[in-house]
Amino acid sequence: MIRLDGVTRRQHTLALFDATSAISDAGGWISNHQLYSNMLAMIAFEVPAQNLPALIEALHQAGIVIHDPPELHGQGSEDVAARLTLSFLHNDPDLRRPVPAFG
């Protein structure tokens, strides 16, 4: 699995939209995700290996900085599993969502 660790100062919903669009535009698909308030998001996806450099560039163009991008050496057209961990840098408080009682 390829790990991409990114940070952005953009508003979290806009950055998530751009990240998912970049994955889709690179021929990939999202297999799982986790949202941790408005502080962190994890997106698991698969994408053709040859499209990873374009995906990383699209994320950069969207204001998402990827730290230590992986070195990619002619991985061909096979699909690779990857995970984007995205940290949102801001001074906003955590999102609080009411959880209804159950049981």
C-alpha cells in the first residue's frame, strides 16, 4: 500500500471534494474513508500505478501538500492500493455533532 501524507490550510469540505475529484480524475476509486472531525481525514483508494504522479500533481494544484511523496518507478498499468491521510491546519474548534440517544 502506498501512503500519501498531506496537509492543507483550505476549508476541510472543499479540500475533501478536490481530493476525491483528483482520485476520480486519475482513474481511481475510493474504497474506504474515515473523517475525524474537521482535523483529519483518511481516504483509502485504488488507482492505476501509472496515474499516481498525475494524482499527486493534481493534489498539489488543489492546495494539498504531500510530504515525502513516494518514488515511483515504472509500475505499469496495474492498480495499486493507496491511502491519503489529510491533515487540516486551522484554528477552528472541533466539529461537535449531537448524537441521538438510542436503545
